Amino acid sequence: MNYENKTDPCSIKIDKSKFKFVQLNNTLGECKLQTKPTGYFKDAMIRFAKNRGSVICFFIIIALILYAVFAPVFSSYKISDKDGYYAYASPKCSLFENTAFWNGCSITEVNEQTFDYLNNIPGAVKKFYGTKTYSIANRPQKWFKVKIDDYAKVGWIKKLLTKEEYEAALNYEKETGRQLFYPIIDRKKIKSPVYKNDQNAWFLTDDHGFALKDDSEKVKDIFLYENNSSSPAMFISRMDGTQFETRVLYKEWYRYQNNKYASFLFGADNAGYDIFTRLAYGARLSLLLSICVAAINLFLGIIIGSLEGYYGGTFDLIAERIKEILYQIPSVILMTLFQLYFAKKAGPVFSMFVAFIFFGWIGTSSTVRAQFYRYKGQEYVMASRTLGAKDFRLIFRHIFPNAIGFIITTSVLTIPGVIFSEANLTYLGIVNLQSDTMTSVGTMLNGAQDALSIHPHCVFFPAAFISILLICFNEFGNGLRDAFNPVLRGSEK
């Protein structure tokens, strides 16, 4: 067709054979939907799954919860297991024992006296890197850079044993070939006052505290020999008729007592507790406390907020004034008062639990109240009331479901808030949860703050746990908030 000759297109005739009837013998009607309908929660979960950051944080939270629940089950140590000789021991994993990482060793610089002291303890010095000379008080001093095994540097200790315990240990030596007992020393003949009560002091017996050689007559002179022989009598000093003073190599003695060498996966704290096990119990306490507080605050906030928003009037006015008064009370002061006057009878955990509930429901109730004021005047609510619906049905059937998304996100974000508050209070020492059967993440941080520069692992693992947990909970809560927010529906790319 050529339109340049100004021919009217409507006048063009098209052959009828080019046309074909469609659905000539079929009745047109509505088609059945081929897909299932998408509900509110399903749609929210679909949109939540598109937020990769929130999904990753959700799985990290699950992993941390599993650690808190199952770590004490698989750990070889109990929460009450404490060994002061291994205080501040470095993290050690048996799989990495012969590597340069996670092997229970620490690299440090020591003076000549300490180097001689450690070098005579079996297995204490793993590697020697060299020496440096520093000028201290205008006097040159030589320092040695070494890698020290924190589990072997304990060396020898004094043990008071009964006759039966001593004989059982001797039988163990004969059966296994592992030496436990070593010649006992006479501390009265040790010249150095610094090491007078140290069972490793027999290496440091001169007037200046420097090590003596094994062939020195002075070293031999400080042993308590009986009959001048190598009989078992040379390893004991008879205290009375029922008890013996012995000198044992503690690394082997620990194996004799526990059928294994000491190995703390996350290291040991200032008291010799296993950080891996204690951190799991502390995390379990923090999570349980926060979940219980969030659940109760959610329940109270929903009930009070619903009544405020639905009825309004005098009840709303009184409730708001009460909330304003409670909200102005500083939480730290409230916690301190509860610990001073209530913790002695009910315990620190329960008093902290009550203090969190005392004002924790205010935020949830304000959120629910605002949602009720927003939806209670809608047409569908008025229609339902006209048809005879009672207040209970209107509140929980027609209005409350519209606020469920905001309530869920509020409750999720309450959990990290409680965890952070609990850690803050225990770290500051306002709440003391330190005992052989109980601890918390904040308590562990409080006990490790003095060793931050020397033994950073005591602070690193509790701080890393609570930091990762709080970050993931906040990101997870933000993802839920965006997923349940109907305003953002369809805005995802």
C-alpha cells in the first residue's frame, strides 16, 4: 500500500480469506487461577528471602543459638571446672598442636633470669627467636624473644598426698612409664627470696637468682635425699603419719587426674575456667533472659496498647501519664536499686528480670496503641460493629491483625536490646553473676578487662560473640520490618 498518493486507508478492501473466527464454538468466561493465592505472611516471607543480608544474619543467629545449647554437651569441661595453674592459658586445639596457630603458645620477650627459669622446665620454651639489648635505667639488659607453651610453663608444683594416693600414683608411673614425681627440694637452702616458695626454684639458687647448672654441687645440696639413693623416698618429705609432701610435674599430673592433657579451645580466663564452656553458658543465660523478657513485654504491651487505642478516653489518658513517669526513670538507677534491695532475697537474675519487665512493655504498648488509632475508624471495622460484633472480636479479629507486622519486628528488636542491657550492667559490675555455676557474657568481659593487653583472647571471644549476635539481630529485625511493611510491597528490585 502506498500512502503517498493520499489514498484513504479505510477504503482499502482486504480479502475475507485472510480472516479466521476465534472460539467460534466456545463460551467465553472467567478462567480458573493456575497459581495458589499468596497470604500476608507468605508474601512477607517471600520478600524477606530477597534480603540476602537478613537471611545470612538469620542463619548466623541460629548457629550462635546452637553453640549456646550444644557446646556444653560436647565440651570435655564443665562450667565449674577451674584450674588456677592454667589461668590465662592461650587457646589450644589438638589438631593444630604442631602448627604455628591455635597451639596454646604465646610469643613474648623475657629477661635473662626468666628465660633461664623457663628454659629448665620441660617443654616450656618451644622456640627461641633471638635476643635484644635494651637500656633500662642507663643499664643495658638482655631480653630474649621466645615462644612459650602456656600449658607446660607451670612446671613443678607441691602436692600433699595420702599414703594411698601416693602409692596409686607410683603404680601409674610403673604402668605407663610417665614420670610424675621429682626430687623434692629444701626451700630453706634457696638463696633467692623471690623464688623461695616456687617449686621450680631449684634452678635459681644463687644469690642473684640466676640458674645453676645441673652438675652444680649447690643444686644437689638442696634436694632432700634419704639414704642417699634414688629410691622413692627421695621424692617425698614425710609430714606426719598420714600425709606426704611431694613435687610433681603438673602437666603429667593433670593427665594422671583427667586422662588427658589440658587443652582449652578458646583458652582460659583469669580464674582458670574454660572460656569455650563458660561463654556457652553465658550466652544461654543472655538468650533465655532476653526471650522471656521480650515475650512478657510483648504480652503486656499488646494488652495495654490494645485497650488504650480502642477505648481511648480516660483510660488512655491515665495509662499514658503512667508510661511517661516510668519512662523517665533511668534504667541504670532502677537496676541498681533492684540489686541492692531485691537481689538478696530473690537472686540477681530474677531481680534483673523483674527490672526489665518494669518498663520494657512501654515501647510495645505505644506501637500497638498507634496502630489501633489508625485502624479502628476504618469502614470495615464500622461495618462489623454495625452487624453486632463485640469489642473482643473487633480488637483481635479486625484491628489487631493489621498491626501484627509492626509487633513482630518490635519484639525481635527487643531481644538484642535486653542482651545489650544485661551485658552492660554485668560489665559495669552493677549486677554480679560470677559463680562456679553461672556467668554471663558481660561478666566475662568484666573479669578480662585487666588482661586486655597481655591476654587478649580473654576479651576477644566474649566480645566477638556479643558483637556478632547484636549486629545479626538488628539486621534480622530490620529485614523483618521491611518485609512486613505493606508500604514497601512491590518496591524490591
